[in-house]
Amino acid sequence: MLVGCAYQPGSFAHAQHDFVGQRITVGCLDVAVERRADASIGPVLGYQFGNRCDQPALIDLGAVAVIGRDPQGADVALRPYDPHREIRPAEIDGRSVGAEALAYASDRPLSEVCADAAALAHAVPPRWLCFGVPTRAATAPGGAR
């Protein structure tokens, strides 16, 4: 028998792993979002979510509005890179967790990326989370970290 395997509401952790990034609660979902190192196509956002309710909850990564700001201050709407059209709404079972990382296509460097995390659950009002350029881990002499 497994005990304590279900997601615990408000913990932002599962199996002794904390959710990384900025955290919010939207309806039945505890959500953490982080900006990861940019991919060649553009910025990458990592999403972790836990269903705090006993019934299934909607997860719609494609509905998340994402805006980038270039170093000159111009805003641009970003779309997830999805060449095979695989991103679609889904349900996550009660007390379950999930994670996904999405790259957002951009033809220019972005100094800031903001995402409406409430849209993940089709919730209103918007809950904007903003992220600067991710920092790289410092490398010690000789390549050791």
C-alpha cells in the first residue's frame, strides 16, 4: 500500500521535489512557472502543477498568453513552438501532478517574458508572472561547478 503519494494542496511539492519558480493557486491548481535557459527557437517556460481538488481539473497550456519584451522595450505576443500541433487542453486527475516545458518562438532576444498563468485553468482575472533573462550558473576555473 502506498501512503502519502497524492498531491497535498498548497505544498507545491511532490515526491520530495519542490515546484520551481513563481507560485500561484488558480482554482483547483497549484502552479509554478519558471523561465529556463533559452532554446535556439526562443525563450522556454517550465510549468509544474498539482491538482489540489479530488476531481479532475483542466490544464490548457495553449491558452496561456505569453508576452515578450525586447531590450528596446517593444512587446511581442509569443506562441508556443508546436510544429506537430500536440498542445491541447487536457484534464489532470484529482490530487495528481504534472509538468511541461514549452519553447516560444521569437526572432529576437527578449529581456523579459510574462505569462498569464491563470489562463492555464481558463480562470479570470489574469495572473501575470514575469521573468527576466535566466542567469547561467557560474563556472569555476577549470570547468568545475
